[in-house]
Amino acid sequence: MKVKNNRIRIIIGHYGSGKTEFSVNYAIKLKEAYDKVTLADLDVVNPYFRSRQQEEMLTSKGITVIGSSIKGSGSDLPAVSGGVLGPLQSEDTQVVLDVGGDSAGARTLGRYEEYFTEGNYDMFCVVNANREQTSTVEGILRHVYAIEKTAKAKVTGIINNTHLLRDTTVEEVLKGQKLCKEAAEKLRVPIKYVAAIEEVAKKLPSDIEGEIFPIKMYMREKWM
């Protein structure tokens, strides 16, 4: 990855934004450059497409996965593992926090606010312009401000992940880019990444704002 970010990366985004898909891909990409990478699934709200569903695959790549359910309970009970503290405190560990899709889901971040000091963390908002709640600048700002208030941390960058799953086109991504640019200017933060499935990513203009980030679809089966 070309863009240098802070050690702790918080990934937020509305439901359907592709937040978890990006988080999984991001952790895998980080592992190419760093020895110790931890992906912590802090989504205690959304029962679908959680990053811990890919724990075996991620672990095989040398990535530590911390889930948000109680192992061995026989159910998917929402609970944030105390294991998150170790990676947050370890200066030689790169951390990706996959956080719930709204302000309620972001409440889990409040308990870790002491680690979210300037220069130590980034909080990236994943935007899919095809989702009703983030299809306008106002919607994006409303989403960001609500999470910032709850999480007690500020968004430091936008990720354009405008998609229609496997029907995504270059035109769709560029439509989202225009929206993200307007929102980023209002928030006074950069567009950090432009994420798209691999066949679309390679067709995007090289001078687009943000680093082009090819995505593999780990969280959905090929037929979905």
C-alpha cells in the first residue's frame, strides 16, 4: 500500500457499504508489509457477513483474528473480547478494527478511547453511494458525525467503495468518487482509498484521488 497510515485503523461504514469486505482485504494487504497484524471484529450489531467468519483463512495467512462472540457458547452472543487490549497496547502490532455499521455499533469503541490519540490511529469511513443512507453528502455527514460522537474519535479519511457487488462498473465507482470527494471536502479529510473488485480496479484512471485498492470477495460465495 502506498499510503502510510497510523498503526491502529478503525473501519466504519453503513450496512451494505462493504466495510467488512474491505477490512478483511486490508488486513491481508497489511500482512504483506508487517509481521504482526490483528483484525478485531467489533461488530456486535450486524449478524451477517462478519469478519470472524473468515477466521480460518485469515489465521492461515498469519493474521490474528479477535471475534465479538463467545466461543463455545453454541450461539452467536454479542460480546467484545478482552483480547483487543493486547494488540492496541502492542506498538509492533498493526491493528484493524471492524466496527458496527451505525452509532450504536460504534459504542464498543468508547471503551478504547485512550488509544485513539492523534498520530496513533486512523478512522476510515467506507462509503457505498448506492446505499440509501449514504447516497447524498448530507447522509454521509450525518453518519460520520453520529459515529464520531459515540466513538469519541474523528474520521481521518474516506474510502470510496461504491459497488453493485459483481455488477460493479467503472462508471459506478466514478459516480461514488464524485460524492465522496464532496463529502471529504466538507469533513476536511482525504479520500484514502478507492476500492473495487479487481477487474474494475485495473480500469480506473491512474490519477484518481486516493489509492486504488483491488478487492477480492472473501465474504460472499461466488453465487451471491
